[in-house]
Amino acid sequence: MQLLPGFRDFYPEDCALRNYVFSVWRSVAARYGFVEYDGPVLEPIELYRKKSGGELVGQLFDFVDKGERHVSLRPEMTPTLARMVAARERDYKKPLKWFCAPSFFRYEKQQRGRLREFFQLNCDILGDPSPAADAELLALLIDLLRGFGLGPEDFVVRLSDRDAWLQFAQNKGVAVEKLGDFLAVVDKLERTQEADSRRKLGEFGVELEAVRAFIAAPEAEATKLQGIIADLKARGLDGYVTVDLTIVRGLAYYTGLVFEVFDRNGKERALAGGGRYDGLLELMSDGKVKMPALGFGMGDVVLANLIHEVPAAKAKCEAWLAANKAAEVYVVVAEEAQRHNALSIVQTLREEGWRTDFAFSAVKVGKQFQAAEAVGARFAVVVGAEWPEIKVKSLATRTECVVTKEHLSQQLRTLDV
Amino acid sequence: MQLLPGFRDFYPEDCALRNYVFSVWRSVAARYGFVEYDGPVLEPIELYRKKSGGELVGQLFDFVDKGERHVSLRPEMTPTLARMVAARERDYKKPLKWFCAPSFFRYEKQQRGRLREFFQLNCDILGDPSPAADAELLALLIDLLRGFGLGPEDFVVRLSDRDAWLQFAQNKGVAVEKLGDFLAVVDKLERTQEADSRRKLGEFGVELEAVRAFIAAPEAEATKLQGIIADLKARGLDGYVTVDLTIVRGLAYYTGLVFEVFDRNGKERALAGGGRYDGLLELMSDGKVKMPALGFGMGDVVLANLIHEVPAAKAKCEAWLAANKAAEVYVVVAEEAQRHNALSIVQTLREEGWRTDFAFSAVKVGKQFQAAEAVGARFAVVVGAEWPEIKVKSLATRTECVVTKEHLSQQLRTLDV
């Protein structure tokens, strides 16, 4: 009995790491006033055919269910979000600031940083067309990564503007219907041989030198990005971004701002990416709902790799894991005749919020102390023949004291500073 | 574009309720020293064919993937748990106390309390055969429901013992290989016409009266349950349980203790159910790993229905929701020229942990105060012409004061008591 390739078991130590990532995602998103939503894991396949575009549709885990519906595991969130918002947009004040952290499924070739089931934080702002919304989303993206202990020396957000590319392409006479194909060539520029790029661009009547000059001096075209950067500067976050027009993003639905986040070493795949998709809700609702929108996704796999590579981030993660071990208090039953009294102590401690464990059967006191260390307890509470006197021992400092049940929790709080 | 039948969208208000349920589940399980794990959403279908038994296998969302593997969305957790533990049982000290709260998928007819995608808390103790472990799991189950504000007048845990039924059946001459079929008749006793039950039991050579007498006076046979109840009594939790041998549980793999939780009004389906499955790991590992185990599942749908029906539980839920609204602080930009200073205030508040929101574009101050109320903020922080003086206003008490940036967070904490 084996796992499917590209899928993961989360043993407790793996799940704790995942919960750390989720807890930072959720707490930073909440500080930005984002509220959580979610959708179903399974959707009608038309939802993705309508929007996701070529590559993703080829990677769907799709099938026909027992009711003859052609369905698919979700490969991304944006179609579900667009469906949900289009259905009830009048129920919410604009702008909507929504996030979710679900799992996605893509039938991809396995490689470093790519799995077939992965988690991804999605953050979106809907109903606001302004560069101020662009800046808010980018600030959230930056503060999410800062929340993991990553700094400006560890990652950079590369900003680009599809509108600037649109204007460039129109100036060069590229037909509107060929814009997607043209941008696909630009998207692959860094990974393609110069002669190939030159030939492919030539098919659109554009010279490689013109593209390079545009990328090298984007200021004239990309003034919108300067306003966004000024907003980030007011927040003290401009040191995390750079303008880089080589970023165009693969998906067809982006308009305006697009961006990707990379680690400064360039060892990993993109940590996150997103942009504006001002036309998508109109497309999804067959013209009924027009709403500007932008968002990004940040996967868990590449992020976890980077956290392990950056010492400050690793230390922050490990401190969180150490503070969230299985138990804080271990109740040692030193005298089996006192088991029922020990159980009442266990119950009291748990009701007062202490993560508490104990041994189910009679084992030697030394073994129980070993078990206490194994579950990460900071305190042992020894119930024995001296009942109703109880011994409290700090496992770190080895200091001991004797208390009664009434003062137990208070004594633990005193020792716990 | 519609949702699939039996699946749910979680709009922010729905997701908040779900997060409330998850937060109680996670915090109570943690207090009991349980650690979280998870597995993949998709598994090879053999995993379920090997164990889950008749009804569940007929309800699978199964298909053949792009790599010709016959796979299924998970309908329950126990097979995945057994696979995981069997693979690495030597890496963990016994007993294992593990929980998870994943989504499951069953192609069922839609009805109240049943969906095709639902969440379910699973808690299991592995590696301990003692009634003390049985009692610990039941105590957790009870405290989970108490964690939602439910009391002994709201729910009851009905305890039964498959071993006692086994002995009864053997005494009556029921063949071992027919035990499952016999228990299936007992399981349906409450929902079946008397004449039908009499006829069906007759096929096993058992009289209805004998079954009824056994159910009515279980003490002689079910002494194991009395030890479990004594343990719960030491914790002050015996008022939540009752012995009821009509409970036998549908799944084939249960041994020993089995139990189900019902609301006292009997309006809802079972809130939770579980029991011992001491032979399952041996079955799953082809005899390699023998490990006693027990666990339960608690779904989100029936639980949420009950929370809404019980006033104390509803009040507790609503208090949590009120404390977790989108924002705590709303920064009002009273003077557009001060926007960049307002952004620096927003950033500072967020870095100090305040859930903070503001308007992206220039709107009237009154409108901004309305937006502050809409997102649930308790405070407005007004940045205007008086900068660097900032006005802080409590939206509940309408009290106001003036501070500088350095003292803002401290002032908010003072007002927030």
C-alpha cells in the first residue's frame, strides 16, 4: 500500500511545519483585513475550460462521476472565486479582500518544488481598480514573506505591467489576436536561445533589440508602477520590489500589473505570482458582473524549501515548533492507588487550558519522566502517596515545589515565565 | 456556472463558522496531547477496497487518472491512518495520540446532515489496549462537545461493546462467519418492524426476546464498560455517557468498545461515532504490524446544526465570530495630502499585530466611518490636517483622544479593555 506519486503524507512533524506556514499566512492576511473563504475541492470541468487556459486544462484530474457529470479536482482557485463573487457580488461591500489556503491538484511531471497535490495561499482584492489596491496586495505579499523571517536580502518582488506590453506591441503593429502568442515568446526570453527568440519575434515583425531596449528602460512606459512603488515606500516596503518587464505571466486572463517573487539566490522556482484580472468576472458571468480584481498565489512547497535555506527563517520556524509540542504538562502517577486523583488533576489542568498528557497504565516513575520529555512537556506534576500534596517539577530547570490542587495552575503559571 | 450538488461554497461568513468549529476541535485535541497529521485527498482505490467495506465502497468518487491508476477521493481517514502508522510505527513512541480534520467525499443521496463533501474531526489512539485509553478517547469526545458550550442536557454518548455481542452470539450458536450479518440486524433493530426483526433473527437461530433481554440488562456481559465509566467518573464526565447495547456500528472492522453520540432531543443524526479496531493494522500491513487502536469521527454538518439549536452553544459561537471580524482598527484618511502618513500608520499598526483596514481612494470621512463599522472595527484612527497629531476614536463608546504615532498602539490597548 503506497502513496500516489506527487502526493504527501503529513506525519505529525510534517503537519506541524504545514500548520506553521498556515498560521503565518492566516495571521498576516488577517492583519491586512482579509477574510477567509473556501470553495469545493470538486467543480464542473466547464469552470476550468472556460478560463484556466491551455496548460492547466491539460493537467486536470478530471473524471465522470456516478451522476454522469464531468468534474475536476480544482487546479487553481480563481475560477471558483470568480464564480462565487459573480453569484453574490451585491451582498458584499467593495472592495472585497478575501483569502484562502486550499489544496490544489495538477497532473504534472514530478520535479523539485512541484507536486500533484499542494497547498497555496490565495489573496485577492475585488472591486477596486486603483493602484492603491495594487500596492495593498503587494504590501500583503511582502509582509507575508517577512512574517516567515525573510528579508530584502532573501527575496525580491519583480513588477511588470501587461498594459505597458500591450502598448508596446500595438506600437510595433502586433495584431490584438496575436498578443497572447507574442507575450508567450517574451515570457520565455530568458530561457530561450537568442537566435530562436530573434526568429520568433520576427514572426510578429518585432526586433529582439527593440524588446531588449523596452525591458532595459521601462520607466517611460510603466509610469503606473512608479505610483505603486511610491505607495510601498510610504509603508517602508519599497526595498522589496524591482521593475522587471521580463515578467509577463503565463495565464491568459491577466491585465495591468503582473508580478512574481523570487528568492535572491535564484535557486528556487517562483515563490508567488499574480496580477490584475480585470476582465475575468465579466467573462465568467457572461457579461453580467463587471468587477476589477487582482490577486496572487503562494505555494507551500517552494516556500518551505526557502525557509529551510535561510537561517533566520529556519530559526523562527523552529522556535514556533518548539512552542507547539504535543504537551506542556505531564502528570506522573507515582502511586497507582492515586490514579483517580491523578485523573481529576489531568482534567482540571486541561480545563484550564494546559496541554496535558499522562501514562494510561502503571509504569515506573522514571519511564513516565522519559515520556514527559518525549512529548515535549515543560512540567511534570507528580501525584503519589503524599496526596493531596502534589509535586511540581520544571523539566528545564529541575526546580521543584509542593502545592495542593487549588494552587496548581497558578504555580505552573509562575514557573512558566 | 453552478456548484455540484452536495458540495459547498464557503463565503466569508460560512468560512468563519467553519473556522470556529476547527478552532475548538484543534484547541481541545491539543489540550489532550493529541498531535495533528494529514494524508492525501486522493488514494489508490485498493486502500478502501481492502478495508472500508460494502456501503462506503459503493459511494466512492473513484476514477482512472492520466497515469492509468485507479484512484479515489478519500471517503474516510482510517485506511490512510492505518497505512501511515503501519509504514513507520517504529518511529513513534506508543501510544500515538493523533488527530486530523480533513474533508471527505461520499457519493450519497442528499439529505439533512449529509453532504458529498464534508469535514470530519478524526481522533485516534494507537498502541494501547487498555480501558484507560478507551476512557481517554471518550473524555476527549465529551470535552470537544463541551468546548462548543454543549452540556449533559444537550448530548449523550451511548456506549456498547462488540465483544459482549460476540460472546452473546457465540452463546446462542451464531457461526463466526455470520457475525457481521447478525450484527447488521441488531444495528437496524430500532428502525425495523418487529415482525421483520423476529424473522431475520430467526435465520440465525436467535429469538427477539433474548436479544431484548440482553440489551435491557447488559451489566453482566459488559463489565469492561463499567471500568471505563469509573475512569470517566474520576474526571467528572460520567454524566455524559450511558450503556446502550443497541449500538453496534456499521463498519466491519470494529472490536471491543463502540459508541455513538446523539443529541438529547434525538432530532439530529449521530454527532460522532467510533470504537476499537484492534485488528485493522494487522490486516492493512498483511500481518506485519499488530497494534491495538481506537478512534472516532465527528462531522461538521450535524454539529453545526446542533450549535444553532442550543442557545448557550449559539451564544458562544456568536461571541467568537464577533471577536474575529475582518478588522479591529480602521485608519480614516481625513486629508488626502496625508495619505502617505496614513499608510505609515497602517503599516505600523499591522506590524504591531492589529487587524487594520483603510479606504484605497479619497472618500468622505463619514463614508469611511461607515466602512469602519462594516468591517467590524472597534477603533477609528483619524489621520488629517493635524498630523503628526492623530485622533483615536472608540466606535463603541464614542470616546476620543489625540495621540502621536509613538503612543498610538499603547493608547489602543488602553481603550481595548
